[in-house]
Amino acid sequence: MRSRDFWLLAGSFFISGASTNGLIGTHLIPACLDHGIPQVTSATLLAAMGVFDLVGTTLSGWLSDRWSNRGLLAWYYGLRGLSLIYLPFAFDLSFYGLSLFAVFYGLDWIATVPPTVHLAAARIFGTDRGPIMFGWIAAAHQLGAALAAFAAGVLRVTLGTYLEAFMLSGLLCLIASLMVLFIGRRRSAASPVPVPAE
């Protein structure tokens, strides 16, 4: 509880859950329906994200062993934030604009997991406590997803559009891209192992 790195990891993963499962996983199809895109077409976009997610997550795992995990997370969250800010405008660019979003967002969907696990287990908390700590970090992800699913629904019902939900989520991802740059920069009081320089 006293570890700054834990809160940075959990906070960024909270935003990850909010922007993926909570917002896109729950509300992309209803948002498409709001713009006259049929259900099957909308579901196809979501399925395409799943296919590209497999590629993106596998590549992210490979990169996590070779590049700075903080740097990777900063790029992932930053690009995810920009893609969410782009999304409301993609609805006006027909199916092709949404297809571009689906490919780009799909590559980034779970790409945050390998560097987050690597930071928690190998860099910050050690191999003994890292998996337990990642369990708590993953709980923050689920909490973010639940809160975002509810909040985006409230915004849609109240304002009649998902614009604010997408923009707010994009902004949160940009904040997360800055947060992760501070992970492991100094040893926290509760950190059981020295933090090696990256």
C-alpha cells in the first residue's frame, strides 16, 4: 500500500480496463448503432479487434523482453488515447474509417499486459511477490472496466451521445502514458528488491 510503483501500475491498469473492456468492449456496438451501422457490421469490427489483438499482444511480449517496458507502456497508452479521440470522427468516415480504428485499436488492446507483468514481476516486486502484486493490479483493471461501463452508459443516456465518453477515455489514456514513465524511477519504501536502471 505504501509503494508508489504499485499505485502507478494499478492506476494505469485501471485506465486500461476502463478504455478497453469497460468502454469499447461494452459500448462500441451501441455507439455504432447510434450512427446507423448494423449490428452484424458492428460485431464484425469488434471481432476484427480480437484478431489484431492476438498479433499485438504477441508482438508486445516480444518487445517487452528487448525494450524499456516504461517506454512501451507510454507509447501504448498514448496511441490508445489518440485512437479513442479519433473514434467519434471515424463514425463519419464510413465503415473504412471504423476499420482503421479496429485494426489500430485491436493491436493495442491487450498490448499493455506483457510490459505491466514484466515491470511488476521482474523489475519492481521481484519474482516471489510480483505475481501476487499483479493479481491486485489486475483487480484494478476489472474495477476500471466496471466503472467505465457504467459511466459511459450514464453519459450516453444523459447527453444522448458517446462523444464525451470517448474523449474522456482518450484523455485518461494520455494521462496514463505519462504516469507509467515514473514507474521504477526511485525505490519505494515497500519495494522488496532494488529497482535496476532501464
